[in-house]
Amino acid sequence: MTAAPRARSAATAAAVAGAPTLVFLAANGTGGPRSASVAAAVTAVLVLGWRLRARQYVPHAVLGALLATGCAAVAAWTGQARGFFLLPMAVPAAATAACLLSLAADRPLAGLVANKIAGGPPGWRSNRVLHRFYAVSTVVIALVSFASLAAQVALYRWSDVAWLGLLHVLMGPLWAAVTALSLLLARRTVTRERNAAGPEGRTP
């Protein structure tokens, strides 16, 4: 699959992933949170079936369906529409904590995740340039995660369900863009360091 079809496929998957949230918001305006929860859960199952049939990002599809049904269950249990967005808050909270802990341990999370994908050397932690790049990348990811968490907490406290829903839908494409950009910059940094090291720094 070339870059253009892959990008279109990723965009379609991101749009479809937001369907349960959009259905929840629409149904909540007419039937209340419990009816909206049922509609969102049904939509999540339909989306999962469609993505499995199309073989689109199967692990992501399963996780997305589980998250959507979990959100619906929380909203139905609490009887509040804003409860639908409690579980998604755990994602940026966990990401922020993981980034900070990895920095404290001098093992930047970006390096642990992206270095192998980017073709970097196993000993990247001893490479000053790569270590600094992954540390900065981890700080940026932590800041984005914390900003997302802070916005969601504020909107939750204000019971602003519409903006919570919009933010929830936008977070998928945002994280996809952050991940793609991080990997692109990591590959460029790894390549630049390999070229600067000369033939002796290249893997056979």
C-alpha cells in the first residue's frame, strides 16, 4: 500500500473510531444518558465488525470497541452523560505518568518505544544526540498528555458534554499525528547520527 492510500485508510479508521462518541452525543440529546449508552455500545460493535471485515488496524479496532463499550457502561451506571468520558481520562493520565517515570529513570519513553522502529542502535542511551532527542520527545509527549488531561478534567467538572465529546473525537487523530511525527523525526535523527559516525558506525 502506497503512502496516499495508507493515509486515506488511517483517516477513515480515525473517523470511524469516533462514531460511538458522536452517536452517544446525538442520542443523549433526545433520550438521555442510558439510551445514549445503549446506542453507543451498539455502534461500537457495528464499527468493530466493519473494521474486522475490512481488516483495518485489528488490534486498535478491538481496543477501541472495548473502550467505547466501557465508556457506555460507566455512563449508564452513573446516569450522567459526562460519565461516558471518565475512562478516556485514564489514557493521558497514564501517558503522563509513564513519561515522567521514564525520565526520572533516565530511560526516556520515546526511546524505549521508537528507537527500534526507527532503526536506531541498541546502545542509544550512550549516544548523547539520540538520548537528548528521545528525552525532549518524551517531555513533549508528557506536556501534550498533561494538557489533554487538564482540558478533559476541566470540561468534566463543568459538565460540558459537547466539548468533551469533540475533544474525545479529536484526540485520536491528534495522537496519530504526534506518533507519526515522532517516528519521522526519530528516523531522521538516527540516519543523521549514522551518517555522521561514518562507515564504522553503520550496522552491517
